[in-house]
Amino acid sequence: MRVTGFMLVLVLLAGCGPSTITDQCLRKELFSKCMDVSPDDPGSAVYKSHEELLTYCANASLSRSSKPPEQVKPACSAS
């Protein structure tokens, strides 16, 4: 009986889409704003290099741009 219930749950979950997707338009906007407010010389701030600053802005913009699929415009949902 447990196996049947487990299989039922798997079948029901298989039809579910992702609960959130990345809004690429918002991600690009957040990345640009992050870079705009960052110092010109990342070595003078908390970042050791320009690459570290880029990585921070990329990760921050990606994590803050997740939305339910119905809230993302079709043009902004492409990867």
C-alpha cells in the first residue's frame, strides 16, 4: 500500500511545472543596477577583484529575479 501511495505522489508531481522561473528582463535590470552602484575600483571596497564583483552581482540578480511563471512576460522568460 505504501508503494502505491508513493507512486501516486510521483505521478501527480510529474505533471507539475516549475514553481518559479527566472525573469530575464528583471535579472538584467538588477545586474545593471548592481554594477552601477559598485565602485569603479573593486579593490578599494569589500571585493578583492573585478571578477568577484561580477560574480556577486550575477548571483544577487539571479536569486532576486525568480517569479511564478504567470508573472513573467513571455519575452522575458527565454533563457
